[in-house]
Amino acid sequence: MIKRKRFPDKYNVGKSSVVPYIESEGWKERHDRRKQSALDNKEKIQSWCNNHRWSMRISNAGHHWIFITQSQKMVEWFPSSGKLAIGKQWHAGIHCHDYEQLLSLFKTIQEA
């Protein structure tokens, strides 16, 4: 079995108010809850993307979200693990737990 290489996140946007950390919860349940929350709020994310002329694609049953900015910059988000990478810069990843944090980061990315 080939072990996947993991890159630690360089930045963390803080605690989630949408999907808060539950100490007694196992990692699998936490990851499932994050992914389901993202899918439940897909319309809000899609609406933001439409209003700012970004494209959005969801693959792998909601595990992988791909966004393309107006300037053709790619943003990838894995809601279950909270990993977000801009332009495949995995070493400069951002730990992003929920859709509110995602949209806040999008505003920063858009201004850059």
C-alpha cells in the first residue's frame, strides 16, 4: 500500500462556528460533518461564485471542490479535511473548516 504524502497547513483561519470541534467526536465523524455542512450550503457558495464570476465544480461525492477565479487562478478545497490550496501550493495550504470561512477567504483571494 502506498502511503499518501501529506503537507501540513501553513495557515489556519481559526475555529469554526458552523461546524464546531466536538472533543468526544472521532475524526471520521468530524470529517463527515464538515463535508455534509459544505454540501448543505452548496447553494450559498454557488451564489457567491456566480455573483463574482467564479466557476465551481464539485467532485468525488463532495470531497473535492474546485474553484476558478476570473484571473484563472485555481482554488481547491477539501471540506472533510479542511484543506484549501491556492494554485496547487500545497505547502502553503490553509486550514479552512466551513463555508463561511471559505467565502471570507475568497474575498481576500479576489482582492489579491
